[in-house]
Amino acid sequence: MRRIILSALLASLIGGLPAAAEPSRLIPERRMMMIENRDIAGRDLAQIFDTSFAGCEAACLADPSCEAITFNARNNSCFPKAEPSAMTEYQGAFSG
């Protein structure tokens, strides 16, 4: 009897779990790898001031022509970029 109750409980728990997510939804279509204290050279698509890192990243991910960003944490400015190239050291910048 105890085994039947446990089996029924287990079946109800498993049945109540959401279906596994599709693999395509587990990994975002676009994502960034950030490097601290580096500035990326490239063509600035925009200059966004008084923003956050999350806002900067979202701005780039929403623009298909954006290939990289440099976020200046010292003054909360964002530079979405196309055609990124060399990196140079810049204290307070996050680029990717």
C-alpha cells in the first residue's frame, strides 16, 4: 500500500513539472563576453549617456548592427560599436 501511495505521489509530482525548455531558448541568440578595464576601438553607433551597464548591453543586443560595446563605469556612458578592432587599456571601462 505504501509503495502505491509513493508511486502515485511521484507520478503527480513528475506530471506537474514543466516540460523541458527547447534548446534554442536556453542559449540566447546574441550574448557578450565582457573584459574589464579595456576600451574597444571601432565605429561608434551611438553615444548613450547617464545609463547603466544593463541598459548599455540591452541597447546593443537590440540593434542587429551592434557587434560590441564599451561601457564607461566612471561616468555611466555607453558606446555601442560596429566593426570592433583593437583593445586598449582604459581604467573603468567594460568592453565586449
